[in-house]
Amino acid sequence: MYQVDEKGFYGQFGGAYIPEMLIPNIEELKRLYLKILESQSFKTEYHRLLRDYAGRPSPLFKAERLSQKYGANIWLKREDLNHTGSHKLNNTIGQILLAKEMGRSRIIAETGAGQHGVATATVCALMGLQCVVYMGAMDIERQAPNVARMRMLGAEVRPALSGNQTLKDATNEALRDWISNPTDTFYLIGSVVGPHPYPDLVARLQAIISEEIKQQLSEKCGTEYPDYVIACVGGGSNAAGSFYHFMDHKDVKLIGTEAAGKGLDSGETAASIARGEPGVIHGSYTYLMQDDDGQIIEPYSVSAGLDYPGIGPLHSYLKESGRAEYISITDQEALNAALELTRMEGIIPALESAHALAALAKLSFRKSDNVVVTISGRGDKDMSTYMKYFKLA
């Protein structure tokens, strides 16, 4: 019911609103992606690399002290323990195998916090392919450790100097590159955004998260289905992966958390659902923040991975249909939640993941509830922000 239809839509959302020059690239991908993903050779290699290279399955950890505080069974899906430190590798492993199968030798990607850039540079190094990562100039400044990692892995990091120099602008630059280099280049998108088939492709590759949650919860609790699944949403890939195998089970409450920045009415926010309206961004019809003239409003969040002015079309449909609830979390609430997890469980989360953790204080649970929170990434990359806010230096 919540899967993409044959035309690339989730309800009214999605599609492929693209310039004519991109049509051949997208049509080829549409024609081949399911055939390749469903082939036995792909599945064998994908699962081998997830196991032996990425280190999956990622643990499902019961946070005892958080459980006591919030009066429920709080389980943390530890995507931060994957190789490269986030959920992003689930997707890049799959797409690099797809790119190789399609005969592409040059890989381009966009990145915000740098996690997807690192995951892309990592698989390009593994496969011996050329890698160019577009990153907003402002993000390059605030995510220096990830920029160094990408360069050490052999990637060329190109700054996006337009707009507010963040993720949206990096995506624009990557799309321009792809138009100019259609024959040898594969665009490895990092989230469930962009023209069809990307939202479906990335959701399928991230679905390993919810597949494992079902199995792990069954082993630990005797049930495959939690009462809540909570995940942060920028473009929405870790949430799509966390929700994927639960979407058709209405008893599982799906909670996405988006970045309210300095507050929903502050003018400095990235809450695309709370403050957006449907429109077209990066080739997809979805919720996005735009002004009265239809111009995209520059997003803001303390988290470099959440300051995207739109959201994946699957999330727009889950919101519109009432299947999922989306909560807005301010910078301060996220920072407080990050410190709480660190002090109570000894886990330093990425700022993105801290937005998911902050939802715990906004929801009411029963003592018997099983609540899964996806820790999408680790906090190493955000230490400069934490040092500043918590005066750690």
C-alpha cells in the first residue's frame, strides 16, 4: 500500500520532473534497477559486503537507564556502529554494485554532514572507481573531519558556492555534473529524494535496518513488531529504512523527527513538513519550504545532515495518509538529547540522531511498550559543535 507505483508515485508525491537532458540517464536506471537488485548475483554480493565489510547486522541495544527514565523499553538500533559510522553505507554498497553492473567508471555524490560522502568515497576506494563529492562550502567548514576522510579515501571534494552553501546547493551541482557527463558517470544519491527511481532504490537498500529490527526484536522479546519506531528525517533515508517493513502494520507507530532549527517561527528552520507545502525539488513532487513566489527557502539546522529544504516523497505520503507522525525538534532539544544519551548510556550520537532521541520526551509510553530509536550515526563528526555548546574545550 505504501510502496511506489509503476509511474514512480507515492499517492500524489514523487515522479520524475527533470530536464530533457537527464531523461536518458533516468530511463536507463528505471529500466535496470529492479532487474539488477532482484538478481541472485547482486543479492549474494550485497549481503556479503554488508556482513563482512559494513559489519552488519548492527546491534539492537536495550538502553536500561533511558528505559527507566521514559517508562518503556527503549531499544537503540546502532547504525552508528557500521563501518564509516552511519547508516549511509547500506545504500552506497548497493548503488556501487548497481553502477558497476551498468558499466559506469566515475561516481558523483552530494553530501551534507559528510556521512554519505564518506560512505561513497569508501565504496569507490573498495571498487577502484573515480569519485567526486559535491559539498556545500559552509558544510566543508563545519564538517572538517569528514572532508579529510573523503580526501584520504581518494575522493575529490568540490565546494558548492551557491545559495547558503549547504546540501541543497551540493545536490544542484551534482545534477549539473550528471547532465554534462551522462555516459561514464553514475549519480549515487544519498537519500530517498530526487527523481524516480531514486527514492524507491534508496529505500529498498536501507530496508535492511527494519528487516534486522524485526529479527532482533523477535529474538529478544518474542515479537517482530515494536510499538514505536523513531528516526530522524532530513531527506529521510534512515527513517525510510527503519519504517520500511512496518509500514503495512498499523499497530507500529512511525515517528519521524525533523529539524526545527531555532524554532518553527524563527525563520531559521529545516522543518519541511511543519513549514512546507507540496512542490517540486530536485525532480520530485514533495513537501518543501518555499516562499509565496515558489522560491525555495534556505533551510537551517545545527545538524548539517538535516538542513535540507525538502523531504523524500515517501515521507510526504506517509504524513498525508496519516500513517506516520512527524515531530519538530529544535537545536537545543537535540543538543540536550545528545548529552543525555552520552551521560546515561555512554554513547555519543550524531546530531542528526539526537533529533530522534529528543522525541522520547515528547511522547507518552506504556511500561510494556517496545520503542526502537534508530541511532543513524556516531557523534565524532560533531565534536566541534558539542565542544562549543557544552564548553568542553
